[in-house]
Amino acid sequence: MWATWWVWVVAGFGLGVLEVLVPGFIFLGFAIGAVLTGVLVGVGLLGANVPLLVLVFAVLSVAAWLVLRRTVGVREGQVKLWDRDINDN
């Protein structure tokens, strides 16, 4: 089952839908990793070796997350720092 390309693509689209329901760029890196793994299996660059498929999925997911973090991640001034408390007199 894991060596079938469309399983990876469907899982990636499922994770993409989950990202829409739970925003925060948590599942989007996994979704991109799953779709890219499905593409690599579909093209024939990866075989039925499940540990290798999981490793490629993990590496692609981390790479996608890093690219997303760099492009749409934390921006300057996004974090609000409080310098005084409302209870300070």
C-alpha cells in the first residue's frame, strides 16, 4: 500500500485539508512532503522499500517546513512584547 503513489498524494491532500481546518502551518509541511513523496514514487525514483519511503517523506517534510518558515513564517514585529503590566502601580 505504501509503495502506491496515489496513497501518498491522497494523504498529502488530506493533510492539506486538515491544515485549512487547523491553521498555523502545522500540517502544511507534512502535506507537501507527502505529495512530493507520491510524485517520486509515481515517477519511479523510489521503490517499495517502506523505511526509505518514510525517510524521504520525513526529509521532504522538514525541507518544506523550513522553506515555508522562511517565506511566510515569523516576521519582524510580529511578536508583541509587554514592558509593563496592568497591575503595576
